[in-house]
Amino acid sequence: MLYQLHEIQRSILHPLSHIAGTSAQFYTSPYSPLSYTPFSKRLAATFDLVHRIGKEYQKPAFGITETIVHDTAVPIVERIVAEKPFCKVIHFERQFPEFVSRPNDPKLLLVAPLSGHHATLLRDTVRALVPNHEVYITDWIDARMVPLKLGPFHLDDYVDYIRDFITLLSPDLNVMSVCQPTVPVLAAISLMASENNPAYPRSIIMMGGPIDTRKSPTSVNDLATKKPYEWFKNHVIYTVPYKYPGYLRKVYPGFLQHAGFVAMNPDRHLTSHYDYYLQLIKGDGESADAHRTFYDEYNAVLDLAGEFYLDTIRVVFQEHLLPKGEWTVRGKPVRPQDITKSALLTVEGELDDISGPGQTQAAHDLCTGIPAHRQEDLVVPRAGHYGIFSGRRWREQVAPKIAAFIRSH
């Protein structure tokens, strides 16, 4: 019922948001006499803020159309190379001019998190990697857009997807997972190693993920453990309404996830919106554009398949099956110790309040079959969760380290 109530609220807010957006233009357009009234800037700022608070945010585009390779501008074309009901793989294909020899850069599968935001959250990650790598990314699909007849999507299905994608893109593939997917990615590669699958990745890069949430537990981990499994099943899983292709599918709705994101730092978001209001009044267009860009991404969320979300709560956060060596996928044991041919790099932020320090490093304790000289760990000073894959620290400290690690192995 909650999902239906949310849709009713959206239907009420949508016209109000549209009216507010139009009104803001009346008070800013140089062709409108209203823009020359004494309080035009304040009124325009107010209407604009109301518009953005009430609007519905769609999935943004990656918007990566060009990169620089050896001082040459190279166009980028997004090509879908694999497609499944809940995910597609996008290749950021570099279109080298005829007069430029194509570099033999390593292939990299970037596994984006399926935890609320779209894969476009890793836009800055891709932008820094694509000059020196053939980059592929998992682009997860909003569960409410997947018809019920296409079946459920469990954590085991996630692992199967990753195995299929690795096999498709091999040989000589490197795999990089950010946050949530570190667990299913490690499981997928472990199962492939146990089967002596020749499509093993050359290197594995794991960033800010919940490999072992018993280490440095955060507020996110506490929420998942203080409530019993049945509570999550009964209080956060809802049915997709009639208007969407996934009608009747059980999901963890994106709007609930978004409310949780905001609740973690409500004062920060309130201050940010007030600052945005002041920026509009002052005419600080650059700062206002930065605010819009951030929240266009932050407010765009997707629904998760209910069975996948509940599996993750149980396996990763409540029962800790991976670090305890008790996880099985399709009846097969997940044995990270069987990985012997890949190199492993873990990356953590010193100030990460989502995946606490030590949670990702735990992968080294599990992957005992990888020789010590092929294992490395990077802790980024003063970096939070998002700082290890976006922003200045990512571009200046983490991305060069990853590029060097991949080439050294």
C-alpha cells in the first residue's frame, strides 16, 4: 500500500513542480517583465527550489563522449555488448582516428553497485579509467521495469550474471567492483577458480565493499543487524503498482532507499539546499549548476528486486556467510582460497562511514591462495566512501594506483 500512496503523492506533486518550474522561468527570463521586479530573484529561487524538491528524477546519462589518449581527442561511443533481464553491459568504445595506432590497453569490467543508485553514479570513475583501459560497466535495470514473467532475481542470480560477463569478456580481463558487488564478484571468481575455469580475471580490484561487516561496523551495518530478517521482509518490501512493466513484482522501492540516504545526513542536505537557494539569489550560476548536477544523480534511484535485497541482508550483513566460509551458491561452496592465478588489490577510505575500514581488506584473509607478492592494499587518507571512486582523491591517488596495479600483473 505504501508504494501506491507514494505514487499518489507523486501525481499530486508533479503538476505543482511543473508550475513552480515554469514560474521560476517567468522571474528569470530577460524577455519577461516579471524578471525586473524588486523581488524577482528571491521569487525565482523559491520557485526553482520547490520545482526541484517536487520533481521526479530520471536516470541520468553517462555523458562521456570523448577522452584524451596520448594528447589526442578520441570520441567515445556506448555500445551494449550483453543484455539480461536485470542488467546490461556497456562498452565505452574508443573511436581512434585512422592516423592514431590503437593502444593495447587492458580490458576492465567495472561492476557497479546495485544498492539504490544507477550505474551513472560511477561516471567520474569511468571518466578517469577510459583513457588507459577498454572499460565495460554493468548497468543494472530498475526492477520495477522488469516484467514479472521474466522471473525473480536472487543474489545467486547476481553471481551467475557476473560469471557470464567475465566469461564473455575474457581472456585477459581485469575486474573492478565498487561497494556492494565486492561480495558477489568475489563469489563468482571463487566458483570459477574452484572449477578451474580458464576465463579467470588477471586482476581483481575491490573498493569499499562489505566483505566482512563484522569489522568496523557502521550505522548501515547496525541497521541490518538490529532488525530481524522477518522485519525487513514485512516492512520494506512492496509490490510494484499497475503503471509499471514490473507490475506485481516484489521490490525494495527506490524512494525508501533515498529516504534512508537522506536520513543518514539530514543536516548536510538541508544546508546544501539552503546554500543553493542563496546561490540562485546571488546569481552564482557555477555553484548552482554543481548543486543541480549532484542532486540530479543523487535523487535518481531504482527499485531492487525484493528477493535480491533480502538475500543480501541475510547472507552479507546478518549471517556473514562469506567470511565464515559457509556460503553456497546453487549448492556449490564459495571458496576464495581456491583463487590462485589472479592478483588482488583492495581500496578503502580512511573515513568511510558505509563500509568501515577493514571490511574490504578482509578479502586478503580469505584469498589465501594468492601469493603475497600479488596482493596489495590501499587506504586513502581522509577519504570517505564516495571519495575512493569519485572526486580529486580518486583521480589523483586511486586511479593511477589501479592503472599501475593492472599493468604490473
